[in-house]
Amino acid sequence: NEQYPKMKLAILSLTLGAASAFAPSASRASITSLGMSEAGSEVVEPVVEVPVVPVVAPINGWVPDKSLPCYGLPGAVAPLGFFDPLGFTKDMELLGVKRFREAEIMHGRVAMMATLGYIIGESTPTITYGMDVHHTIANNQLPEIAGTVALPFFLAINIAEALRTTTGWVEPGVGSFFTLRESYYPGDIKFDPFGLKPTDAKEFANMQTKELNNGRLAMFAAAGMCAQELVNG
């Protein structure tokens, strides 16, 4: 009989031990709840996608910059600086600005040759007039040139223009009309027989600014000579 209470006590002890094994731990529960509260308090910041800006390869040291007038092309000098009173290039896309600059620099080059042509044609002996100074005004000299001289002259002009267009302009079948190549720098037709083109970007921009200014002046000069001859010969 004395063993019976001891057996009850042993069974009770085993029962309480087994039950405590399945009971949740207070410290574990507190730690878990703390971890969940910390995880819940974290603020997930939205991922901001930064647009990828393509790297543009410089052309003769020039990289187009939309924040600058004419995308940073040279030609703006003191005292006027960037001079576009009628706003031709305002909000214009890059290819349009390059096409305008191409037209300006090419017209300037033609005007510089025309200015020399007015002076030489009116005061210098030429082969066309038998090495004699022909006192016909320059505006009237072209119709007087013989066909044997005019034909090679115009043929040379056509060949030069064909080479220029294939260098800078996109072929009509490939792209739209009047479109310059993306890798083409306005006016750089790869014609430099004397090697005068600078390799430094700043020196190149300075030289092109000088060419632009001389071309702009020559356009006024050629127009003035033409008007003067039409008025009083």
C-alpha cells in the first residue's frame, strides 16, 4: 500500500513533464513577436529607375549638349554671342540644327570663293578672255564663257557636290530626305590637302569659328558686289 501513493506521484510527475514540453515558451514568444514587430516597422523604399543616358561619341571633340545654343556648336562670338533674333533654332532637334549649320558653312565657303571671283574676274587677265583684262562686269561674264570652258567647269562642280553629299548625307533609299548622318560633323567633308585641320578639340572649334565668321562676312560682301554691279556696273 505504501507503493501505491508513490506510483501516483510518479505518474503525476511524468504527466506534468510531458505537458510542459508542449507548452509555448514565454521568452520565445516574446522574441518572436518582437521580431515580427520590427519586421513590420521597416519601410520599403520604392525603387527609382534612373534613365540610361546613351554615351554619344564626340565628333571632332564636339558632344551635342541640348542645354547650349545650337547644341554647343562653335560660332557664337563677342559682342553678339549667340545671335538668332528670329528663333530659327529654338526648340529645334539636333539633326535640324546640324542641317542649318551645314547650309551656313557651305554658303559661306561659296561666298568666299565668289568674293575672290568678283575681284579676280574683273581685274586680272584670265585664260577665258585670252589673258586680257576684260572689263565686263562679273555678273555678265558667265554667259560669255565658251562651252568648251564651261562644260569642264560645271562637271567639276557636279563631281565635288556628289562627293560632298555622299560624305555627309544619308542616301534617299536608306533614310528620309535632307537628313545628315549622325556621325557627320557639319562642314567636315574630309578635304584637307594641306593638313591644316587641328587635332585638338578647342583648336578645331576656334578654327571653325574663324571660318564661319569669314564666310558670314563674305556672304555680305558677295551680295554687296552683286548689288553694286547691278546698280551702276
